[in-house]
Amino acid sequence: VRIDGAGPREAQRRHDIGIVFQEPALLPWRTVAANVRLPLEIDRGRRRSTEAESLLELVGLDEFRDYYPHQLSGGMAQRVAIARALAVDPTLLLMDEPFGALDEITRSSMRYELLRIWASQAKAAARKTVLFVTHSITEAIVMSDRIIVINGRPGRVVADAAVELPRPRTQEIERSAPFLDYADHLRGLLEGAAA
């Protein structure tokens, strides 16, 4: 595995990898802004290409900078975690079921919020590569240009499928015939792999 020409350890050392977990993992004694600044404070030697304030604006939480995690909804806390992961300006963003603990309405909203954040990066070349882990077929199709279906134990790749749906994607796409075709295809792959 190579990330911008480097192995995983070197990429991690260079802060080319950001990660968002299933739970936001925010420090409860730090404000929203302080949680976002944390990786920048830890790595004092690195030039700060992205400041916490602009990241909070990007994720729509600039008015909540002085709030504490217990004052946030689940979706807001996850947006703070996304901003924190973006603080080091990583090349690769790993997202391990980041919306899995959210209710369906918030989860759906967060999909499109993440797509907006990703698309807002000025140039396509500057956009992050995102590896997004999910068990949701809808989420996989909405978020992806490519879906890799992995079987249970032992883990093996069952399928590698391109998603050729137009961007920007909106909630209306979930009712389109091509979207439903992708969903049926993926469901068939998953059911076949489970058999």
C-alpha cells in the first residue's frame, strides 16, 4: 500500500492520514474549537495550512466554537470529528462507519454534508481520497465513486464496482433508476457472499 508514494508508516509520520471513527471521540473538557485544534497542538513543528476557525466554518459549526461536546447533537459532534481529522490537511481520510451511531434522518443528512465538504475543496486535485467503511448499501452508493464489497470471515474482496452517478449528488438520486439498479446489484452480491 502506498499513499502519495510513501508506505503507511511514513504517511502517518507525515500526517498524510486523517481518521474519523464510529464515535466522535472528542475530549469532553475541551471546547469544539479546542478539539479541532488538538492535532495542530500535538504537531507544533508542522506548518498550519488549515486553521480551526476555517474548518469550523466549513463544517457549519463556527457559531458553536465555544460549546463543549456534551452540548452537541450526535451529528454536530461527528462534524467536529471530521473537522479535527481535516486539521492536519491529510491526503487520505479514513472513515470507519462515522455515521453508524446516528439516527437515520441525521445519518442521511450527514452523508450529503460530507459530500458538500468534500466538493467544497477548491480543486479536484486538492480533494481528499476518502476510504469510507459502511454496512449501508445506500450510504455506499451515495458516497462512492468505487465500492469494494468485502465478505466476512475470512475477509476477502467479493466485488469491486465503479459507481457512475452524476455529481453533485443530492437526496433525489436515491430514487433514480440507476441508483436502484446499483442497490439491487450490491444487495445480490452481499446475499450471494453470505450464502
